Amino acid sequence: LFLSFAGMVQKLDQKLPVANEYLLLSGGVREGVVDIDLDELNVYARGTDYDMDFTLLVPALKLHDRNQPVTLDMRHSALCHSWLSLRLFDEGTISKWKDCCTIVDHINGATNYFFSPTKVADWFYDSISIVLSEIQKKPQRGMPKVEKVEKNGTIISIILGVGSSRMLYDIVPVVSFKGWPAVAQSWLMENHFWDGKITEEEVISGFYLVPACSYKGKKDNEWRLSFARSEVQLKKCISSSLMQAYQACKAIIIKLLSRPKAISPYHLRSMMLWACDRLPANYLAQEDYAAHFLLGLIDDLQHCLVNKMCPNYFIPQCNMLEHLSEETVMLHARKLSSVRSDPAEHLRTAIEHVKAANRLTLELQRRGSTTSIPSPQSDGGDTNQPDDRLAKKLQQLVTENPGKSISVFINPDDVTRPHFRIDDKFF
């Protein structure tokens, strides 16, 4: 469906690249899959609003022709952030995207167009709304039901009814780069836990600018550097027991530290990567140490809060907790102390929340199968079974291809027949 969306959006004004690469991540923005502030996101609950969640990074612009480190305009922004001048691109690109830029006139008479994350998000939401309206006018058999479309800041959230499953997609318009940013070049000189396990080429194959501003930055101009492609590669080098501990700790902090919003699972993931660099590989490889690792992650998080210091893994000079007040960090530190005193009880509570969400999902699916109300976007035929298979197939696709890019060529005049590949495998 999203391949069709992308083709139809591209056909509206030919802004999106025809041959594009989408990074599909398991888990939504609210799950901390990418480093984006959560303040403007509406709250959705698993079980109540959706059953599976994904994040889809959609490049609006691509800069893939460079072999040297990419130098960005970081003069006006905080660390880990950048403005993006369209001077890096050709005149055709500037002409296409001029209406999604902020304009800065210089004393010498030159005009500079800075790609605006807020204007790009507005354009993308308007385009998707037009496409969905067209789809609803001409419903096709088997087409998933669009249950919700909302703009959350610079993120577009879509919930689709696919058979008896509801799938949440957080769609993020991004700028995609091949290579590596110059500001993170020194990180490559250090020793890391993944050395010898995966190649440097896999780790630094590309990065993104995502539409997220720093706390004191200019929202209309400032993008955040994202290393999502690298992060999913690094996950391959993390032991299953440490990943279990991370998932358990994430479940605890999502519930416990949700108010005020200060700590996200992305902070926890960064701490886990630092721990992998710091601790001996043979210790981290212990299969039965998940409980030890959970306590260690809680301790590391506590330490970061008390010191108000959580370095970005790829750009260590960027402290991701610098903006927090002393009151906020101490409030969360006290909450974590209660977890540390009885971690088993807090983990049981988190597990019960997950079980309750699963029970609610099954109950809603059971009700849906007994009422058999046709979807407004279907012709009344029984499409539940193949749609359920589609939902499961998508989950399997993400699980079996961690960190791999989905490259798509779409003919805007025939969006029913995309040609795509997952890395080097063609379909």
C-alpha cells in the first residue's frame, strides 16, 4: 500500500525521487526507534489503538554521489543538528522544493534556500491526504482500511486495518545521505565492540536528517542527524541476552518515566551501545546473564540522570540530557531507585500491561470476526484471511531483514506494479 502511496504522491508534483529507498523499522516513533522528540506526538496505546507498529523513513531528498565525508551547515544549530542548504543540489531540485524552504537573502545579493522540516512535513501530510481521498473515492478489493491519519508535529501517523489487525505506521520525511558526516568522523577512529564482527562499510553506509529540532533551535530550519541505518547494523553484534535485558528495561521506563517526558528508549539504546564498548566481550556474551544486564542498564540510566549526562553514541560531544532541569532528572532518578529496589515487581507489572494489550487485541479481533462488517474500502468480499497473511508477512519481512534498505522503483503512471529490492535481492 505504501509503495502505491509513494507513487501517487510522486505523481502529484514529481517532488519525490522516482527510484527511492525506504528504511522500514519495527516499532513506532513512540518506541524510541529514531531520535525524535515526543512532545507533539498524540498518545496511542497498543491493544486499544493498534496491534503492530512500524516506522517508515521516506527520503524527500537524496544526496548519494559523494565519496568524501559530508559537511553540513551546522553554524546556526546545536550539536547533532544542522540546517540544509539546497545549494548542495541542482537547479531542478531547487525549483521543485523552493516552496518548502525558508529563504535567506545575503548582503551580496545571493539568495539561499534552506530546506524546512516543518514545511516539508506540511507538504507531505497534504499530499498523503489527497492520495487517501482519491483511494477512498475508488476503493479496490483487498485494500486496507484507513482508520486514522494524523499529523503529529513533523510525523505523519497512519493506522491501517489489515484484516483483523491494526497496523500503525509513523511516516518520517527525511533527507538521505550516502557516506558519513564529517562531524562524526572522529568516532570512527575509536575502538568499538563491533570491530571485526561487521565491516566499517556496513556501519557507515549512510545517515539521515530527520525533521526534529533542538530545544533552542529554529523549528522551521533545523534537522537532526539520525544514524538509524547504522544502529540496526550494530544490533546484529549485540547478544540475545543483552537485547532481552534492553527490551525489559524499555518496557519498564516507558510506563514509569513517561511523565514528564524526558527519557526515551532512544536514550536507553545509546547507553546500551556505550556499555557494549566499555565491557568485555566475553562477559556480554554470557547467555544466562540477562538479569545482570537488566540491573546494569538500570544503574547506567540512574548514573546518567544523576549526572545529567547521556552522550550521543555517534557524536559523544552532544549531551542528550543537557536541556533537562535538575528537578526533572532528580524526579526520574528517584523513580528509578524504586525500580532498583524491586526490579522483579516492576518487570511483572510491565509484563501484565503487555498481556492486557494482547488480550484486548484478541477480543477486538474476535468481535470483528463475528460481526463481519464489510470495510468501506472493500467490495464486501471476505478479505480477512489474506489480509492477516499480509500483516504477518510484513512483520516477517522486517524481522528477517534487519537494517536493510528497501529500494523501490515506481512508475507514477502505474503504481500497481512496483519493482523493489531488499539490499541486493530483487523481487
